[in-house]
Amino acid sequence: MADHNMNAAAYWSANLRYISISLFVWALVSYGFAILLRPMLAGISVGGTDLGFWFAQQGSIITFIAIIFIYAWKMNKLDKEYGVEE
Amino acid sequence: MSQFAINLIFVGASFALYIGIAIWARAGSTKEFYVAGGGVNPVTNGMATAADWMSAASFISMAGLIAAGGYANSTFLMGWTGGYVLLAMLLAPYLRKFGKFTVPDFIGDRFYSKGARLTAVVCLIIMSVTYVIGQMTGAGVAFSRFLEVSSATGIWIAAGVVFVYAVFGGMKGITYTQVAQYVVLIIAYTIPAVFISLQLTNNPIPMFGMFSTHVESGQPLLVKLDEIVRELGFQDYTADVSNKLNMVLFTLSLMIGTAGLPHVIIRFFTVPKVADARWSAGWTLVFIALLYLTAPAVASMARLNLLTTIYPAGPTADAINYAERPDWIKNWEQTGLIRWEDKNNDGRIQLYNETPAFAAKAEERGWAGNELTVNNDILVLANPEIANLPGWVVGLIAAGGIAAALSTAAGLLLAISSAISHDLIKNIINPQISEKGEMLAARISMAGAILLATYLGLNPPGFAAQVVALAFGIAAATLFPALMMGIFSKRVSGQGAIAGMLAGLVVTLLYIFTYLGWFFIPGTNMLPNTVDNWILGISPLSFGAVGAMINFVVAFAVSSVTAAPPKEIQELVESVRYPKGAGAAVDH
């Protein structure tokens, strides 16, 4: 029982760690690159405009997809490691 | 064959397909009715969720909004996709593990209170009903333009079709029709975009075409577009935004709101396992992105096409003669969505931005005001005509627009009917009801919800444009925080959650009503809806994110002074966190 509880706590804190990293990237590409940091990235040009514009219209969406698939893959692996997969 | 006949064939064939699926996928039990039996493949569910989510607003209006606003309206692109990251990590897997039928189910159980369940039901019904009005009117517009019937007849036809597959098939029928609707709408959206991208940039993939060279001018497409709009007094298409706080909060409200929409959340109850719920969120976003990555390309290319049609020899030369305008302008003039008024009596169509800064230049050119008004909503619908594509593409767009509206309407109607039959009737009013009785109640509430939606679609309450913002604001300020705290905190109590939801709801509604009028009645707003009057420059449409923060703060504050949730509730929270078994509380 004690051992199991420790495992469960470790599983949950690993999940919280993955979530924090993912949310950091999620906020960085959308609120960061696409909005607040856009003036700083203005020097990097992409197809007639700047990198911030690309992140606002396409880059952040592509990053969101990558975040979800990486999270799902890592979590499904974690489920197996801790023996909690269905 | 006439265009009308072609449209009729496309729309008729798509309807026959939906009804065929409905007959094949009849629901036999409440589990099938509410969650399609819980056995939907994650990729299939992703496709169905994408159709469920992409409404008439995504299909018809979004590209027009981006075309008009340029960079500033990127908020819709990020806001309506970023919510899936939140769903995939913060809600979907745990709610799937919880394994019941509705969103109020979780809130009622986790916060051990009928009051919490009832609050959730009320929020759900307000947001879903307001949202469904837009779908019914959207379907009505598509019908009236393409099938030459009145908008009202169109709404009745749409209601009839939804009735057949939603009442008999429940979630099972809705799931498989949504898959078919996704295929129809994505093909309809993509084909004209590919042709337009080829015409303008030689690149067959619109999302890349948008960032490549404009063949005619040899310049990058966006540079060319910026040049033209600047010459006509508009802000640069790629211009930055000064009110960044509002842009951040608006995007955040759309994201949190998306993650808190019950009709989207319940789609994740239909997959077999927790792992599938995670994959399914990823697939959903892939299918949404196919449209959302094309939309900004459609927007910039349609804006460029429109302006080069009006100014064939460039924006510094004379505008086109009204008599020589292309057929698509004539077609859409009949609907009143494009209007021309010859203010300087020169027989030409001057389109420009009437600002004080541009006044001198306009006078110099002999212009007496902007003469062409173009409704944003027609850009996608008129795209095939602008690109001179064959009639069948127009028919496809008609079927696609209707598919987008119907798939979202069906998802919303299911969320409403299950909240009534399952949460109100089964869990609050009459817990003794039999399985068969609950099934009948579900079908009757579905039929009732369709009638209500039809009535409101026929008599839209004058605030149709703002209601979507209202739905997102409420979802962001009420359900999302309650669900998230229910999963990630064991300490938040029933009283805390109810207080948080009510605080979020009331403050958000107050802020919206202050600027948009009490219950959206024109003239009853207490402050003019302009940037100068907004608190810290926050628009009422961006307020959902602030409402969510208020919800979190109030819920934690009240929880800290009320008793902790009972032990079995803390065990429930433990159990939803682990995909297998009842969680750490159970000694295996």
C-alpha cells in the first residue's frame, strides 16, 4: 500500500512536469512569438513578412499539434512504466 | 445543367448520406445515445470532433474576419486551436476515466452537490442555446443563397434533417454523420483554395502559397498585398497591434472557452480508453488544422483578388467601371451582401478606407467616399466564383457550408438534451426512472431542443453576432475552471466551486452587458463600447479570461474557509488521475 502510494505520487508529479513543460511551449509560441515578442523577431523574415506573423497565422497551430502528440506519447509510455495503462 | 440543379444534387446527396447513416446507426441504449457506446476509434472521433467544433463561423466567417483584420485577427486562428492543448492535458483524459455521460455529471459528483450540478446545467444550457442560434441562421443563409428558398424554409429543412439523425441515432448517429460532414466540408473548403493559390502563386498548397511569390508582380504575395492596402488608406495587412494586453486576453478567452465547451468535451467520452482520449485530441487538432492552416491563405488571397478586381491597373490607377464588373459581384449584389453606391457619379467602383488621414488623398483623386460595401461572410462562399471555377465546386461549397452548420448544431443539441434528460430528470427530479424511460426522455428533450433552436433561428433575438462571444465567455468563466480544479485540486470544496462558478458568470455577464446592453437590448448599455471606456483596454469579448481568473480566486478563497471535501470525494479525484483501476486509494 505505501509503495503503491509512492508510485502513484511519482506518476502524478511526472504528469504535472510534462504539463508544465508543454504549457510553457504553448504560451511561448502563441502569446510569446506571435504577440508579445513579435517586435523582437521582426528581423527574421519569412515569405515577405516576419516570423511573428507566421507564428500567429500558422506556426503556433503546427506547434500545438506537436505538443499534443508528444504529450500523448510520453503519457502513454508513463502509463506503462507505472503499470496504470488500461 | 443549371447552377441551381447542381447545388440541389450536391446538397440532396449529402442529406441522403446523413439520413442513411442515421438509419444504420440507431441508438439502442442510453449509453449509445449519450456516448455512442464508448467504442469510437480515436481517429474517427478526432474527425467527428473537428466537424462538431468547426461551425458555420469557422467555415463561412473566419476567413472573412482575417481578410478584413489581417494580423490583428490571427487571434481567432490561435484561440480556436490552442484550446485543444488545454483539453488534451487538463481535461479530456481524466473526464474519460471518470466515465460518465455529461459534463454536469462530473461537476455534480466531484463537488458532491445537486446545487453544483444545477449551476453547471444552467451554464451549459445558456451557452449551448446561444451558440445553436448561429448555426441555424447560418444554415438558413446557405440554403437561401444556393437553393433559392427563403431562409425560413431553409431552417425548417435543416431542422428536419437534424431531427432524423439526432433523435433516433443520439450520439451514435451524430458521430458517424459528423465524420461524413467533416469530409464534405474539408473538400469543399480546400478545392477552391488550391485553385486560387495556383492562379496567384503557382503553389498548389495554399498554406505555402500565401508565403510565396505573387506570379503577376514577382513580389512576395504579402508584400504586394501590404502595398495595395496601404495605397488605399487601409492599415498594412501584416501590421502589428498596439493593444497587446487585449490581444493576449482575447486569444486566452477563446482558448479557455474552447476547452470548456460541453459539446466538445463530451465527444471525448466516446473513446474506449484514457490513452485514446489523449490521441484523439491530437487527431482532432490535425483535422481542424487542415482547415485552419488554409483559412489565412484564403483570407489574404481573397483580399488581394478583390482589390485587384476593383483596381485592375493597380491601386494608383482608375477603379473598374461598374458596368464592367464581374458576374460574381452581380450575383452577390442580389443578396444585398455586396452593395455599391456611386457617390462621385463617375460610374466607377472606388473602394478605400475613409479615414481622416486619407481624406486629402481621396479628395485629390476625386473620390467622395467609399462606394463598395462587402460583407465579410461572402468571401469563402464566393471564392469559387471569384476564381472562375466550374459549377460543381459551387455546389460543393453549398453542401460544405450546410455540413459545417448542421454538425455543430447536432453536437450542441445533444449536449442540451443530455443535460436535461440525464442531469435534470435522472439525477435531480426522478432518480427512479428506468433505462427505457430515460431514453424516451432523452429523445423528447432532443426534439424539444430542436424546436427551440428552430424557433430562435427563425426569430433571432437581434444579438446573433455577439452570442458566440457570450458562449465563449461563459464557458471560460464557469465550466473550464470548475472542471480543472475538480481534477487538479483535492481541496476545492462544493461551496468553493459553486461560489467560483457564480462569481465568474456574474462578473463576466456584467462586463459584457455594461458595454453591449442589458441582455443585448440596444441602448441599454451603461458605457459606450469603445476602447477608451474599456477597463485597461480589455474588450467585453476578451473578458472570459478575466472571469476565469475570478472563478479560480473565489473558489480557492471560499474553499479555504469551508470544510475539505469528504474522504470518498478525495478518492474520486485520485481515481480520475490514473488511467487504470480506482486509483491509489484502492489497495490492489
